[in-house]
Amino acid sequence: MIECPVCGAEVSLPDGTVAGEILECTDCGTELEVTALEPPTLAEAPETEEDWGE
Ligand SMILES: [Zn+2]
């Protein structure tokens, strides 16, 4: 279990999680990026901007 960096809730990593994977905190709904596995580290994923080009 890892703590959500945003709300502090416990987030579990599914088996087979790889670095760079995006998880969603079940408590606050924030998208969290797995930045490292040893030790498991989560960071708030950057908001996906709608990039439609111009
Ligand atoms: Zn959270």
C-alpha cells in the first residue's frame, strides 16, 4: 500500500504495475503516476491538456 500524495488515502498497486503507469486514487479520484517501484512512489499525474493543435 502506498499513500496517495494528494489526500493521504491508501492506494494499492495492482500486480504487474510498472513504472510510468497511471493509477486513479479511489478516494479522491486523482490520477497518480507510478514514478518508481523500489520503493513504490506515486506522484500526481500532470493534467492531460486537450491538445487539438491550432
Ligand atoms: Zn487520493
